Amino acid sequence: MSRKENVIAKCPLCKSKLIGRLSTRNYYCQDCSIELIFNKGLIDVFYIYSDGNVRLVGKL
């Protein structure tokens, strides 16, 4: 039985294709500095500030 894998081809906010995969559930958009995390069927969107702090922007 195959496991369904979460894949993001482009950023849902800025539509950039500069998406990096951090782990099996985490992605990062280089253009708008957000981290996308798959969580219970939704995608949590976090903004990453230049000082390293993060803020939850919303859920998709």
C-alpha cells in the first residue's frame, strides 16, 4: 500500500515556484518568506521574520 505524499508545486500566496522542502510536511517559499506545514488535512501558513521569529498567518 502506498502512502500519499504532500507536495506543493507553487506558493499558494505569491504563486512562486521557488518552494523548498524542509521535511515531509514542511515547505518554505523563498520569495515571500513563509513556511507551509501540512497539519491534519490543512496547510498552516507561517510568516518568518528576518530575526527568526514566526507568526501564524492562517490556514488553507
